[in-house]
Amino acid sequence: MSKFGELINFEVPILLDFFGDLDETSKSMHPVLRDVAAAVGDRGKVIKINVDLNSELSEALRIKDLPTLMIYKGGEMVWRQSGEQDAKTLINLINDFV
């Protein structure tokens, strides 16, 4: 869990995507997140976290629905939503926290 603290402790917004390999909605978000990462460039980061491989973290953050998206900035969660989101919405959210 200490690595998670390092992962989210940046001054740029960090978009975390908690996904499952077998979850179809999670799979449909992959190209959206690639677009988001390309659009925000150095102004933010997009990190995918597989809940099956990170069950302790998923439980600690109470991940119930997939995908669950969170934005952290400076180690603090500033936004959280479960379910699909479009690239434009996510890009605008990240830009709001830059």
C-alpha cells in the first residue's frame, strides 16, 4: 500500500482506472483512456489498476463497481465515479484540476 501513496502523490492530476479483466464495461473504457492520456499529455497521468491483481488496495478503497475512476492530486482524492465515462468528460475533469 505504500507504493500507492507514491503513485498518487503528484502535483499533476492522476486518473486511476480500477478495472477487471472479465468486465466488459472496463474493456470498453481502454480506448477512451488511451485518448484521455494522449490529450492531457504531461498535464496529467492515467494509470490502470487491475482489481484482480490488487485486491487489498481495491478493498481498502471500497471498489464495488467496475470500472471505478478516481482523480487524485497531491495525494488527495478530488473526484470519484463508477461506470463508463466519455473521453471529453474525463479530459475536462483533469484540466479542471491542473
